[in-house]
Amino acid sequence: ARASAVADASGPGATRDGHRVPLLANIGGPQDVEAALAHGAEGVGLYRTEFLFLDRTEPPGDAEQEEAYRAVLEAFPEGKVVVRTLDAGADKPLAFLPPPSDEPNPALGERGLRMARRHPEILAAQLAALARASAGQGATLQVMAPMVTEAAEAARFAADCRAAGLDHPGVMVEVPAAALRARDLAGEVEFFSVGTNDLTQYAYAADRQVGGLAHLQDPWQPAVLDLVAMAADAGVPCGVCGEAAGDPVLACVLVGIGVTSLSMSAPSLPLVRAALARHSLEECREAAAAARAARSASGAHGAARASLPGLE
Ligand code: PEP
Ligand code: MG
């Protein structure tokens, strides 16, 4: 079954009845574009820009940033490319931007967009480089911020984007407060992208770097599914770019919840495309309802599998 699922996996993402779900790639830079294209990515749903900033004592120069962004945009002349601004701190420590040394809990500290309060020049340089890189490109550039928690942060980020000439600001929903108040955030930005890795970590107070808590750090947890539903119901397009999107069964459930695009590491794309193609939107909705009615992660997983026969 696995081989035939791969064989019929081509073309744009859609359910069996033709409900479109763009299937996008998570990348860390231009070096990942080839694999994304080879696996049929329709665009990039998460460009993790921190890799540009790793192993350095100073931020990359303006021209270097611009070049790295342009190379990715050029690879998808008819697609969209969602670039995430620098997500430094916690599980992504950067040498040139050490967090305040008195932070006892870096995952709850000045990470992600919060860093821009102390270092606004880094965000400004990144947005300017993105604006220059997107000039004259066919690809649609969307820029989003990580670790956004409240509407005021989303509003300020959107204003910064627009001031830089970037017209499609969005935010990641990866903190429970952002999901719970998704309607407030939706009033400020054009789209959401749910980061299920962090959303699960923060919903279950289970550090994603602590292996012993893997049973809690599970995106099948019903509370995570409920939080995703809140984001998906807020009135703006809502993708998922956490690891959950690359699980074929969970991908169907997310579509049933109302998620509008899925972004994953490139090798996961063919199986997710095949899983969607085998099920109607209504079947995905039924699987989502069955999963959310469960009382545990394993119960949700089992209920979804039973509801979507033919998937592992
Ligand atoms: C996430 O948190 O789910 C996510 C996609 O971002 P990262 O894994 O880079 O924190
Ligand atoms: Mg994250």
C-alpha cells in the first residue's frame, strides 16, 4: 500500500473531492530547495531563517540575507514563499544573540519576536532584505513572526512589515494564548501558521527538548487539536507548519478541522498528498470530530485511523 500511495502522489494537494490544500515545504535555506521541488512542493510554508544566523558572532550582512531570500523566491515563480523572521532563543540558541543571562527558563524567555523588542535593528534589517529580495519576483512572499502571544504584538509586527513594503504579514500560532484569542490576532494580520511543535510544548508544559516527556509532546493530544481549531476558525487562512502536518493521518484530521495549507519536511509530501487524495473533505471532517472526541492522544490517533481506512 505504501508503494502505490507514493506512486499516485503527484500534482497539487487536494482531497478526493477536489478541496484544495496547498502542500508546502519547510526549509532552512536555498540548500533545501532542490529536495522541496523534487517532492512536489507547491511553495514554501516555513522558511526557518535562523540557519543564516547560526555559528556567527555577527548577523549576516544585508546583501547576504537578500541573496538567500531571493534564491528561494526564484525557485517558486508561481508559488508562495512564507518566510519566518528570526526565531532565536530556547531550542535555537544563536552565538551572536545570547539571551539575557538571568533567564531561568529560556523557552519562556526573550525568544522569537520578543527578541525584536531589545534588538529592533535585527528585525528591521531582515524585513528590508526581504523587501529587496521580493522586488520583481513572481512568487508571492508572505512574512510571519514566531512566538507571537497577543494582538498588540501582531499589530506592531504587521505595521513593521507594511512600513518595509511587505504587504502580507502573518503570525505563527504556537502559544496557547494566541490560539485562545485567535480572533483578536486575526484582526491584525492576513494569515496564521500553526507551529504544533511549540504549541504542544506550551499547552502541555512539556519541554520539547526533554525526551522523557515525549508522551505529552504529542500533537495528537486532543487539547492541541482544540487549539488548532480555534486558530482555524478565526477568519483568516490558517496553515500548519509543525511536524504534525507531515503525518498523513493527522494531516487529514487537520484539513477536517479547517486548516487551509500544510507545510512539512520535503520527504513527507508524497505520502500526505496521497492520503488527502484518498479521502473526501467530509471524511476528513468526520475523522477530525472522532479524534477531538477522544480523551487521550492515543485515543485520538486510533479514532482517526479507524475513521480513515487505508492509512497507517
Ligand atoms: C513549531 O513550533 O511547530 C514550528 C514549526 O517552529 P519550530 O519547530 O521551528 O519552532
Ligand atoms: Mg516554533
